[in-house]
Amino acid sequence: MKTKIFKIQGKFVLGESLKPFTKELKAVKEEDIYERIYSEIGSKHHLSRYQIKIEKIEEISAEDIQDSIVKSITR
């Protein structure tokens, strides 16, 4: 299976405000991204899934990668 790079944008609850986030992840399919985002952000900030809102997921090319870690594992 070929992996793809996805750019994820959304918001999560931090105190009484919403904090925006942008993340780049490598996955086989888009459905895997939801589980990874809920798991990573939820565990890092001690949030429930309903406190995390994923607004946009898009597949990006290798040239558009901004995250240095993701860029290094795609080579």
C-alpha cells in the first residue's frame, strides 16, 4: 500500500477558547487520520474527542510538506 501525506487543519478547546492547529501526517487513507489526530491531540492536551474539531483534511505533494520530520521520512 502506498502512503500519502495529509495536511490537517482544525481547532481544539483550550481553557475557554478555541486553539487552531495545523498538522501534517503520513497515512494510507484519510480515515486513519481522524484516529491519529484524536489520539495525539487528545492525549497531549487531555481532551475528549468532542473537544477536537477537524475542519479540513487535504492530500499534499512531497514538495508542499512544511514539517521537517514528515519531510525526512518521505525521502
